[in-house]
Amino acid sequence: MYRIIYLLMCLIALIIYGMQKMMLPLPSFINNYVNDFLCLPIILGGISFAIRRLKKDPFFRLPLVFIICFAAYYSFYFEYYLPQINPRYTSDWIDVALYFLGGFVYFFGENKLLQ
């Protein structure tokens, strides 16, 4: 079940990204926010998968502190630092909230799925 959800999130993010690159119209909520929400669960899922394989521990979980620090790093880098040095990036406090929300959804969802 965990892999199906993970692959579904990856597929949704890929479809949105592809539609953006082809400049197809998307509702503004989907265009601006869904991939920001899915970003951390996808990346953290990949990190967890790699660590589980390397450690041969199928029950390994990332600590909540790591997830919060990771969300803070992404928030700082993409919403504060990059907008200052590259005009392609814009700062948006909603994206910050979505990074943290995605991290918490990942943490609690993974704990529920691995019980």
C-alpha cells in the first residue's frame, strides 16, 4: 500500500510538471501549490527507502526533528535565498506552510502505514 501511494504522488507531481512545461492551463491552486505539498513526502520517501535498503531495516523511520529541519531548509532555500538571487523564483509564505504540512503528512502517514 505504501509503494502505491508513493508512486501515485510521484505520478501526480510528474503530470503537473509536464503540463506546466507544455504550458497547458491548470487551475491556479494545482499550478502553484500541489507540487510544493508533494515535494517533501516524495523526497523523504526516497530517503527512507534508500536508508532502509542500506541498513536492511524495513522498519526504519526518519525522526520528526529531521523532517522539521528538512522542511525548514527547503523553506529557507526556495522561499528566501533563491528569490533573492534568481528572478525565476518568488517567495510565498503559503509554500512554506505546504512544505511543513507535507512533512507532517509524511511523518504521520508513514507511522500509520508502518504499524
